[in-house]
Amino acid sequence: MTTQTAPGTSVHIGARKTGAWLARYALEQLPVSHTFGIPGVHTTELYDELAQSEKIRPILVTHEVCGAFAADAISRTSAGKIGCLVIVPAAGVTHAMSGIGECFLDGIPLLVITGGPRTDVKYGYQLHGIDQQRLVDGIVKRSWKVTEHREIVPAIFEAYRIAVSGVPGPVLVEIPVNLQLFAQPVDDVPAFVPPAPESVNHDRELDEAARLLCQARSPGIFAGWGAVDVSDSVKKIAELLGAPVATTLQGLSAFPGNHPLHTGMGFSRAAVPAAENAFSDCDCLLAIGTSFGEIPTGSFSCPVPENLIHIDISSQAIGRNFPAKVGLVGDARVLVPQLLARLQSRAVDQSTRRHKVEAQIARDKSAYREEWHVHRSDRVNPALFFEELRRQLQDDAIMTVDDGNHTFLAAELFEVRRPRTFISPTDFNSMGYAVPAAIGAKLASPERQVVSIVGDGAFLMTGLEITTAVTHGLGITYFVFDDGELSQISQGQEIPYNRKSCTTLGKFQLKGIADATSAQYVAIENNGQLASAIRLALTEGQNQPVIVDVHIDYSKRTRFTKGVVKAAVKSFPLRDAARFLGRSLIRKVTG
Ligand SMILES: Cc1ncc(C[n+]2csc(CCOP(=O)(O)OP(=O)(O)O)c2C)c(N)n1
Ligand SMILES: [Mg+2]
């Protein structure tokens, strides 16, 4: 990214200003529409300023981690905007840390503003007195503690620039409470100039990439979150090459699920059959905006060919898990259109291959759907649920998911159609994400439908945040997959351990939570109720949150769960793999 402060451009203030005024001024220059947090004595002056802002709406949450997840969802669902937290030092920061960490590992920009203890008094042992820079060191790109009024505006602008440049991520600025409260003369502050994507020169590598892709017998594309804003170019490349496209979990929305070349999440044996088959003889892989993390690679078990072309903004990701024949470090928004132009100029015609690939994908997808349809129980069939939900949702509806079995059911069975319409806590993998994330998404896009798929265990963590959705009249439909277990883990226990431990949830009534938060409540007990109950929930959920108690059937496992458990055991040393299998077998016999 280029620096956002053009030399010599500044804004004249020429008055005594409080630090809180300066912070509000700086935030108002940035693409910040909302802040999230809970005020405390170290931030009341800043909250008083924000309350007067016509550009920024401060939102009170019930827990700072929910604020962090909501802010994260603003960054993910609204390209160009950044989520922002305004929180108290120490306890506010530790509460928010799971959300800050999620942004750090998922590469999502987040601006965290905290108060800090007074720096103008001689006393130690002040309230919330902790070294916050040390506290957050491993989960932010950078943090600042400002010491003078004149540093506040430049520090916030610089924090923003760092948050959105290179691999995006969270940043933290601590403004001690005395600076916020007291006024000091301020002459000039820098003008804000939005950073632009950095241009790179990779002509040689792009030529080589185009050559390898055109020569390949069976090319494939693997798209991650980094490709989410170049979906159209990826589509054209795929069509030109007749190449199947798999995505990561985080990047599910980077390629339309209803495109005939779309295969699914990942391409290992933990992927859906359409993806596993389409990539089985892949001899040249174009990977865009992915770090080949654990989830989409099926615990690193996917077959990556020698001819790997890897485009990513992180130089560390290139070649880290799988060696790259051609590595291109840079922004996909810059590089992918350049690669497309080279492929177009080569005028390759792969329409025969394309039709063959598309036909196979269609057959595999239909067979997999059928496999789910014939799986009967008296509870709600996940495939029928996601198909009906898709039918009733608009294409630009946003879905937030949590972490659990429901996540992988959604990934395998729900068709995501538009960029940035599916968001998930991925690499930090923090449960509790979906409920508050939906609040951030709805605040950022009030005109769009927002739904959430959340496991009952995750719902217990942050479900009470629905009160915030009620307060603001946010139409969000929360589909809670009610199975009474921490299923993603209990299924993982069942296979290798042949018993479960500590994964059965305590009993609770979703209806009671709906009553307590003044949300609407709908139950879906079986397949017969699906269409009418989803319609009712989406209608009720236009201006208020609705909790839908989905009596989901979890008796059929996802390809993902089966695949990763096998891949994990395979990666064990031989002796330990044998011990695991032996123990499971003995337990099967002895009970
Ligand atoms: C904060 C946190 N704690 C624990 C885990 C481990 N974990 C991953 S998925 C999962 C189960 C989630 O259960 P639930 O929300 O009911 O979803 P289900 O798997 O039943 O669909 C657990 C415990 C985690 N990812 N994050
Ligand atoms: Mg559950």
C-alpha cells in the first residue's frame, strides 16, 4: 500500500482540542460506520464524542468478544469498510481477544481503540493497569500507545493503513484517559488519503503461469478469501481453461456455487465427491489468495501437483505448505486480472474439456445430493434444510456460520452465490462467532437478508447478544442447529475413541432464550415443516431477530469430518496410529 498521507497535505485545526475530539475526528475520516464496545471510565469522554457524530454510530454490546465479532463482520461483508472497537483497557481487551485473534489469523482488518490508565499522575496500581501492548502482541499486526495529543490523529491513520495493507489484520491504539479528557492546543493534523492497492511487477512469473496453465492437461483452481474481490476474473479464467474451481472454507463466496465449474470446499478426500474427482488428476493448480491452511486442505491431505502457481499477498504463505513452481506475492485484485489478460491473449479454446468437466461435476453433485436425500430420520434432513433455505433467500443474502458440524454441513450443502455473502470463523476457529457477526453484517447492510447458522453449543456462548439485535430492530434469522451436543468434536471422538467425553450439552430451552431477549421463536421439527417454517421465520425476521429451533439430524457425517479424522490418524507415527486403531477396535468389542 502507498502511504495515505500525501506529503504536505494537512488540515489546520488551530484550537485547543481534547484527545477524545481528535480520536473522533480521525475515525470520522476513515471508512468506519459503527463502533462496538462497552464504555468504562477510561472511554466515557470518547463515547460522549461519538454520540454526537453524524457519521459513526456507537453500538453497545453485552460482551466485548461479541463487539469484536460484529466489527469483524463489517470488514468481511462490506468491501472497503473497517470494523472498529472502542473498549476499556485490560478487561475489555482480554474479552475481545478471541475476536481480535480471529481477525489476525483470518486476515481481516480491525481497528481497536482502547482507553488507558492516566499517564499524568504519579500513582501506580491504577484501575485496568496492564501493559496492553504485551498482552496483544501475538494477535495484532501492530499496537500503539500514544503519549501526546498531536500523535492521536497520525497514529489512528497509520493504524488504519497497516490494518488494510499487505495481509490485512487487527491493530490497536491505546489513548490514555487523561489525553482523552483534557484539551491541548493543536495546530495541524495530517489529511487522510485512502491507500491504494500496491502495484507489483511480476511479468516474468505471469508469463510462466500462463504458459503452464495453457499446457496443462487437467488444470484446476483453488480460490481462498484473497480471491473474494476478483470473482469475475476467476470465473473467466476457469471458463477459458475449462478448469474446476474449489474454494477454501473462508473463501466459499469467492466463486459462485451455482457456476457449473464450481466443485466445493477443498479437493482432498475430505472434500465433496465433485471436488475430489475433479482434482484427482490435476496436473497444474492455480491457487489464489489462500495459505493452504488446515481446514480446506483436509489436514494437508490434498494432492497438490508439482506445477503449483501460487498467488498470495503473504510472501510467507507462498510455498510454506506446498512447494510452488511459480510464486507471485501480491494483491489478487492486481495480479488476477493481469493473468486473465495473458490467458485471453493466448486465445486458448478448451470448450471440449470444459463441457466434460462440467458434466462430471453436475453428475457428482447430483449423486451427493441424492445420497443425502435418501438418508431418512424423523428429524430435519440437513440437505433438505439448506436447499429450502436457498430457495427462499435472495442471492445477495448474507450467511454467518459458527464453528462446528453445522459449518461443514453448510459448506457442503448450501450454495453460496455472491462474494462476501458467507462468513465463518476459520483459522483461529473461535466458537461464538455467528450470532454477533450477523449483527455487524446487518448493521452494515440493512437492506439485505441476514441469516445465521449456529450450533447449540456456540449459541450458548454468545446467544444473549441477540438483545442488541432486538434493541436496534435488526431483522436477522438465527437457525440454531439443536442436537444437544458439541457435535463436531463428539463425532471426532466417536471415530477414533469409540466413546464420547465432555461433549453433551446441559439442557436448555431455546424458547426461553427467545422470551428472555424478546426475539421471535419458530421451531422446525421435521422435513414436512421446512418450507412453511422457514417462510414464517424469514417473514417474521424482517425487522426483528428470530430464533429458529431446528431439530436437526446429525446422524450422517459430512465428508469433511470423515476425511479429516482419517487424514489426522494417517499423519500419526505408525506406532501411535496402530495404538489408536487398536484401542478403538477393542472398545468396539468390549463396549
Ligand atoms: C472457543 C472454542 N472452544 C472450543 C472449540 C472446539 N470446538 C470446535 S467445534 C466444537 C463443537 C461446536 O458445537 P456446536 O456449537 O453445538 O456445533 P455442532 O458441532 O454441534 O454443530 C467445539 C467444542 C472451538 N473451536 N472454539
Ligand atoms: Mg451442537
